[in-house]
Amino acid sequence: MIEIKLRQEDGTEKTVVQDFISARMFRRTVEMQKLFKQQEDGKTTISESSLDTIVDYIVELFGSKFDRDQFYDGVAANQVIPTMTRCIQAVVGHANEAIGADTDPN
């Protein structure tokens, strides 16, 4: 199960849960992992277009229970990348549990 918490316009927090990860979403997750660029100094960078692509993936992952704008407006700036990586890792983790592996599918 994966969950995401989004702050709404009225200041309340909305929790969205996804308890089913399809094989198609697993495939898309592998694609999303490749959008993160590892720099020589070990830091991760991401382009603006890749950021939008990953947010759209997260919206789809959660069954479109929120949209891109609600994600951008509801996630704190310092939590954008951690939220993205947590969602991606949760999907990969489910697959790894199923096969009994700890490895990155890439």
C-alpha cells in the first residue's frame, strides 16, 4: 500500500491511498527511475519536464484521485523529491518482495 498526503486549499490534509499496483505501473516506474540524473558529486538532479512527467506518473499511480496542480500545491517544496522517490521505491519494493530480491530492476 502506498499513501500520499496533500495539503488542500483550506489548510486541511488529504491522504490518498493506493493498494493495487498494476504491472503496467511497475513498468512505468522503471521508466521514471531513469529520469533522475545522478551527478558526479552524488547529488540527484531532475529537469523541469522530467519533474512534470514524474508528477503525472504519480497522479496515474494513485488512480487520478488528484491532479498535477493539486500535487504541486499540496506538497511542500522540500518534500517534492522525497515524495517522488518514496512512491517509486514503494512500487519497486513491492516487486522485489514478490521475487525475494533487494536489487534495483535497472
